[in-house]
Amino acid sequence: MKQLLILLGFLVLAAPAFAQDAPEEEKAAQAQEKPVLDPDFEQRLNLAEKMHDIWPIRPRVEDALDMTAESLPEAERAEFKAHMRKVIKYDQLEEESIEAMARIYTVEELQAMLDFYSSKEGRSVSAKTSEYMEALEPAIIKMLDGALMSVRTGSSPDGFYQQQ
């Protein structure tokens, strides 16, 4: 069950990577349809690209793959990771991530992210993020297990979250 939850979590994070490419004609039509209503979009897009230069998405996906693979039997890990690497379209995922950053964050927020992640402290935080997630993983799994158990049994989930 834990393996399934971890895999589900990874798949939710990586869902855009599994989307099919639109036909070229459709992509061209979509590109022409985008109205230029947002005057700083190009600036945000440029900042998002710079952000990906210093904080690329591929290593974060690889960390998620490694964490997910750890939940599998050792004999299955390499095959799982190899298969996932074939399925995940890293270039497309990066393009979508850059586009999402440009759409979601303001110029000021992107600049602050760039300033932080370009700093010594920001690089250190980034390097420790997967370690932090690994440290939290047991608590998250325990809570999810408790929530699933409470759904199955109809009982209150409070008892499942207690430290043991």
C-alpha cells in the first residue's frame, strides 16, 4: 500500500510528463491564439527560463524516481527507473514547467526566487530538499495509511495519527 501511495504521489507530480504531444498544426494554432494581454509575460518567461538554468526540473524528477524506487523490491528498482526515464519527456516537462512558472509567479516573485536560489544559502536549501522530503516521508505515509484505514473502517482518523 505504501508503495502505491508513493508511486501515486510521484505520478501526480509528474503527470504533465505523460501528456501526449499535440499535433504540430494544433500547436501552431494554439500559439497564434494566445492573446498578448499580459505585458510582462515575456519578462516572466525569461526569468522562469533563468530559474530553470539554476534549478532544473530533471534532478528533482530523478530524486522523486529514486525515492519511489526505494519502496520497490531491490530487484525491480533499476527496471522501474529505466522504464520511467523512457516514459518521461524531460524536455516537454521543462517547457511546461517554465510556462507554468511564467504564468503563476509575478516578476518580483521570480526575481526573488532567482536571487535566493543563486545564493549560497539557496543552493544549499535546494540540495537539501530531497533529504527533507525523505525525512518527512514516513510521517506522510503514516498519515495516509491512517486516513485510508479510517475510510475503510468508518472510524475516526485521529487515533491513527498518534506518535507511537
